[in-house]
Amino acid sequence: MNTIAIDNNTPLWQLTIGQLTDVLSEKLQLHHQIAKDYTPTSGKTYEYGIPGIMRTFQIKSSATANNYKKILDPIISQPGGKGGKFTFCVEEAIELMKNHKEKEVVNE
């Protein structure tokens, strides 16, 4: 079997499926390690998607979480479009919901 040295200049068509799988696996492991070791310097806590809203506000209904999401829209970043994930700062979300609840009480 003829093996070739694989580097960043190796054409994709020269790799076997096994070699391609090995290269992708190495890159994926490196990516996961970097993500695991990453700690935000801002000191803020971030959550993701509807499950993040459910965890943050300790609710069990995804329908309720979707209603909360409409209120949180101003602080949501990285909108993923239909079915995509979004990110929000937990501290900002809690503050926004407190302000929203206070406005509801005043308007009643």
C-alpha cells in the first residue's frame, strides 16, 4: 500500500476514506478541546436556544419558553434563523424579564 505524507497542501483526492476520517477526527478533537478550555473574560454567563431559556427561568414548557423568547429578542445574539440556535446573556435576560414584569404590574 502506498502511503503519502499528509499536510495542509495534500490534495483531498489523494486521501483514502480512512485518512480523511483520521484528519477530520483530529481536527474535531482539537476543536472540542479548545471549546472546553475556553472561559469568557467578560464574566457573563451565556445560554443557548429554547432549552437555555427553560433552564434559566426554570420552566418546563417550550411554548412558555417561546413566549419568553419574544420578550428576550432585544438581547438575543447570533440568531440562527428557522430552527437555529441563538445565544443570550443570562444576567441580561433576568434583568430584562424583571423590567418586563414590573411594567406589567404598573399597567394593570
